[in-house]
Amino acid sequence: MNLPNILTLGRIFMIPLMVVCFYWLGESGRLWASLLFAAAAVTDWFDGYLARKLDQQTALGAFLDPVADKLIVSVALVLLVEHFNDVWLTIPAMVIVGREIVISALREWMAELGKRANVAVSYIGKVKTALQMISIAVLLGAPAGGLLETAGIYALYAAAVLTLWSMLIYLKAAWPDLRDS
């Protein structure tokens, strides 16, 4: 167990705290949930940076990091879909969660073929992740109906577009193997 893995596990343990804050602490709870999500997003960047910088990359970390990311993003999107109860927020949430399922399955399949590097994280995927994390943090804590909430929704749509774009990049990279099998 090293510091990057501890940070990753910390992200997983933040999930129930985020949910509790969102539902049971009143209006200020949404802000606390947003701050927890933002802290998790920062630790996502920081644990990867530390793992590379300190040469502490592990198989456990390689497994847990994407799991932690997908769990906290999915739970936060479920909270937002329930909170907003609006198809216009549900659409980008479905795109983001659906893409994560498709790409996770694709990476697993490519790994079985010994070609996991063919579907490595792209630059577009990193930008998508950053925009997604910012938009979700904003939407979790923004006052209802304000300019910040509107900006968060537009940012979530931009993240959904980048989500589809990055998925197409991954599928294009894997297409020769998909076609041949």
C-alpha cells in the first residue's frame, strides 16, 4: 500500500460521504457534496502524478484508479439526474455512463488480445475528464436556476460531446481487431 493507492481508496470512501451530504445536510449539503467531489477530482490527478513521480505504479492502483473514477462520477450523475428530474440533464448523464461501460468493456477485451495499448487514454479523454469533473462539481453545488447552474449544464453537454468523440477515437483504434474477430 502506497500513498497513491491510499488517495485512490480515499476517493472511494468519499462516495458515501458525498451522498450523505447531498441528501441530509439541507441546502448547504449540496455545497459539501460538491466540495467532496472536487476534492476527489483533485486526488484523481494527484494520485496518478505521485504514482509516476515516485515510481509507485502498482497493479492495484492500475485497477482501482479507473474504478474509483467511474464510481464517483456515476454516483454523482445519478444524484444530479434525480435532483434535476429533467430529460435535458439525463441525456448527457446517459451518454457519459454509457460510454464508460463501452470503453471499459473494450479495454478489457483488447487486454485479452494483448493490445491494451491500442486503447490507451487519449488527450481528448483527458480534456473530457477535466470538463466532466468541473461540470459535475459545479452542478452538485450551484444555486438552483442561477448562471452557475446554467454554465454547469452547458459544460456537462460539452463533456458529453467530448465523451462521444473520445469513444469514437477508441473504437476506431480497436476497429481492425473488432472487424477481424
